[in-house]
Amino acid sequence: MTRTVDLNADIGEVLLTEEVIAAKTAELGRRISEDYAGRQLTLVSVLKGSLPFMADLMRQIDLPLRIDLMEVSSYGGTATESSGLVRIIKDLSASIAGEDVLLVEDIIDTGLTLNYLIRYLKGKGPASLRICTLLDKPARRLVEIPVDYRGFEIPDQFVVGYGLDYGERYRNLRFVGVLRPEVYGEPQ
Ligand code: 5GP
């Protein structure tokens, strides 16, 4: 039998409140608007985790822009570990050749997923490619990633909320938090 889930009660600690995330998103949007002033930008985001960040960030950028969405999944790995072997489930809808592209990510952990995506997108011939991530867990980095815009550095803990899931749940929380350890042991 599936237990009744109280999403908020499953959170042990709130790392980033809704207000703190909103302030940071506004700050990043301002910086991006200044850095790309006079240019047109293509935001590429990776489903599903980056969805809330992308939606909030794009509305803080004061430039003509278009968006595109990719979806990837990693082969193997576990619910809390990425394997680095990436499969493209949904590709870009339009060419990015000659475009200024900003890749919008939810979190960089080992960096393996992003490392693959950067090589893939560079192969499409953009005029420039920069990286924006809301969360960065540098403690677990396996490959070096040139992060141009970073929201928050967080400790080596598995976080959920604001798009990030555990077993597809918790994406709709408005904050970023750490799950109680008991939750990992329970059937989904
Ligand atoms: P990486 O390839 O950098 O190790 O992992 C990237 C992906 O793993 C992220 O896009 C995200 O889907 C997942 N991931 C890494 N760390 C976390 C975490 O703390 N919480 C959640 N929910 N997903 C994570």
C-alpha cells in the first residue's frame, strides 16, 4: 500500500526559501541583461528539474530572447546518483547555429551531464555558449565545468524542491530543502 505523502513533512531542513530564490533569480537576470545588452539571447533549459528556474529567470531578463527545451535522462545510476551516460529524450526544436546561447540548469553535481550537453551544444555551432545554474555542489565535481552564472553553492546533500525531485516527487515545493533520511528508505 502506498503511504499518504505530506511533502512538507518529508523535508528535514529548508536550505533556500522562496524569497531567497526569487531575490537571486532577479540578480542573475539583471547580470545577464547587462552582459548581453544589445544582443538577442537563446535560453536552452533541460527538463524537468530546470523548469521553475527557467520560467522565473526568463521573466527577469530584459532582452529579446527565445527559449528551447531539451530533456535528457542518464542511463543507469540511481535515484540520487547520476551515471554520466546521457540519453537525449527531447532534442532542441530549432537550430542554434550562430546564436548566443545560455544553458539554464537546475543543479551541477558531478558535472557529467552538463559536460555531455556542452559538447553536444557546441557541436551545433552557436556563436557563444554560457552556463547558468541555480545550484552548484562543487564537492562532488568529477569534470571541470565553466560556470558563468551561479545562484548558490550548496553542501554535498541531496536536495529537492523548486523543480528538483526524488522519485518524481517534490518538484512543486516552492523552496529547496533536504529530505529526511527516513524518506530514502521508503517505497515510492
Ligand atoms: P550531474 O551529472 O552533475 O552529477 O547531475 C546532474 C543531474 O543530477 C541534475 O540535473 C539532477 O537531475 C540530478 N541531481 C544532482 N544532484 C541532485 C540533488 O541534490 N537533488 C536532485 N533532486 N537531483 C540532483
